[in-house]
Amino acid sequence: MRTAPGEFEIIRDYFAGAPTGEGVVLGIGDDCALLQPPAQGLLATSVDTLVADRHFPADAHPAAIAARALRVNLSDLAAMNARPLWFTLALTLPHSDADWLRQFADGLLETARTYGVSLIGGDTTGGPLSITIQVIGSSNAPLRRDGAGVGDAIYVSGPLGAAAAALPVVLGQKMVGERDRSDAERAFYYPEPQLATAAAIGPLASSALDISDGLLADLGHICEASGVSADIDLHALPVAPLARRLAGERALQLAACGGDDYQLCFTVPQARMAALEKLGLDAVRIGTVIEGPREVRCWLDGERWLSESAGYQHF
């Protein structure tokens, strides 16, 4: 009978062989990792916890769970125009399952190789399934939430609503054809951190963040931090084709409030808009920063539009 791997076996057999990259003097296996920070720029760090049956189905494929967990954390680095360097993993498991661990590790390390980020340490323990990842990156020109000014144009980097429309499919609440199921799973488990877009807009944008809790909720954070308001034309939102296929008339609502697409929302002063257009990005202008009481106002066909949702709530 095969013995379930313990803590040190998990580290040795599944994660200790992770490739190490830039600045890793000592990686997995000691009490601490030893890192050499870049000579220039600032370090950017963020941490997120994903809990089974709240942020992902507990019975999802382990490789898909791992890919989602790392990708959504890397999106935080993209939001601040930081280049990924390193990450740590704290893994809580209800039981030690060798097959599950192998698939999870394969998905995690494949994602790490895709984005050139090194696993440098972490922890494992028993308990309800949850995954905590801390990412560390470097930025020479960080983007923040508090720089938006009156008159700035508001952009999103790409289509919205796909992940929110995919959620009922991922949870097994909505039956669809094979093509739509495959597209739904990719939208939910494999969001694309907008690292290249962030690097391109870094010299031009006045503020930015990634869209995790819903466009309107997240844009509200820019308004709060910058002391401004925003006017949004809902017809301008780039609604994802998958959202239209799966959600029909609700697609616009999901694009505005659904979240989990991990596109960027950013603002650009009028004087830099021509330079932005020359970049040839897929970014779409959706509104304008205005004076006001730190709120997001939405307009549809000339009428004020009030959302039925305030975006994702963590509690």
C-alpha cells in the first residue's frame, strides 16, 4: 500500500525541483530563501488566498486550480507594471494525495515557466483546501490607483464578462455544448495577466488596476484613491463574445460587474492619448474622469443606469 506523502516529501517530490531564475541565491529547502533584488527599481509584492468552493470548485482539475491561483496573483503585478520575479506557495490540504499533488505541481510549474517567475519557498499543512500565493516583482515605473485626474480618458485593456458568464458552467449549474464548456473553463481557470499591456502603457497611464471584483467596483477604487468620479458609457464596454453566447441579455451586466477577467482598467491624460493610440493595443476607451464625490456613474442611451450588483463581495 502506497504511503501518503508527508510535508517534507511533498516539498522534495513535487516542488523542490522547480527551476530558479533571476536573483535566486538560495531557493527551496532552507528556513528562508535568499534573494538578490534588482539593482534598480522598486520591489512590488502581493498575496492572495483562494479557498475551495468559494474561489474555485473543490473537485476541479488540480492543474487548472494551480494555473488560476498563480495567474490571478501575477495579475496584481501587471496592475502596477511590475515584472514577475518570485513567488511563494502556502498549500493547505484536507489529505495528502500523490496524484492530486503531481497534477497540481505540474500545472503550477508550467504556469511559472510561462511567465518566468520562480517558486522560492512556502509551506504545507492539513486543513480545508486553500492556496495562498505571494508574488514579488520589480518595477521601474509603477502604476498606482491614486493618479487619475479630471479629464483623463478611462480605458479597459480587453473584453469583459467572459469569466462571470462562465461561472455557472464551471459550477455545473448550466449545461452547454462542448465548445462553450471548453471556452468557459479556459476563461475561468486561465486568465491572462496583462503584463505586456502594463509595460506598454506604463509611461502614459496616470492610474491603473486589474479587474478582479468587477469593472464598476474596481474603477470605484481608482475614484476613491484619486479623489475623482467617473462617467462610463455602457455601450462602449467591450463585451466578450463568450459572455454574449452564454448570458444573452445579461452579458452587459456581467461585463460591468462580473469580475474575474483580470483585464486592466487605466486612465490616460488627454495629452497622452495620441501616444497611446500609436501603440496599437486592443484597449477600448469607455469613459472620462470627472469632478465629483468619488463615484462611478454609468450611462445607457442617455439615461443613468444603476447596477443590480455592487461587484464581488469577499465577506
